Amino acid sequence: MEILRRNKFPPPVRREAVARDWAGRGYSCALFTDPPGREWNGFVHATDELVTVVEGRLRMTVGAETCIAEPGDEVFIPRNTEHSVKNVHSGTSRWLYGYG
């Protein structure tokens, strides 16, 4: 299964455009901001999740797959799948996430 869809949203990524697209697919949309090096490890949710980078770069591990997500990319995280996120950008990363 492909977890990464490159360039789903054209930069500069607009939260309103992502929220509108995701709402049409049954997902919420919220913003997260991480300083350089911040990691979130070993998460599992009972719902599917989408992530889109607004600014920066994230290394994401979803199950056995790892990818680098950049602005405009969309990452799909299936329900009940362990996943981790790390800001690998030299500055702050801002990213949108939604549950469906």
C-alpha cells in the first residue's frame, strides 16, 4: 500500500483548501507545529488519519514503511497501524492532520 502521495496540494499549502478536500472525504483538519528534532513515536489510532506538511519536512514511519513528507505531500495512516513522526527540517515544521 502506498502511504505517500506527493504534491497532493500545491505549495504554498493553504489550510482552507486541505480542510475542504478532507471534509469531502470525511476527515477533520487541525494544525500541529513542531520544533526541529521533535519526535512522536509509537502512536496507534482506531481511525484512519491523513497528514499534509504545510512547512518543513517530516520523516514518517507507518507500519513498516518510512517516507520523507514535504510541503503539499499527503500521507495516509490506516487505522490500527503504529506510526511515528519526526521533524527532520532545520526549522519549525507545520503540518495538518485529520481523522476520518
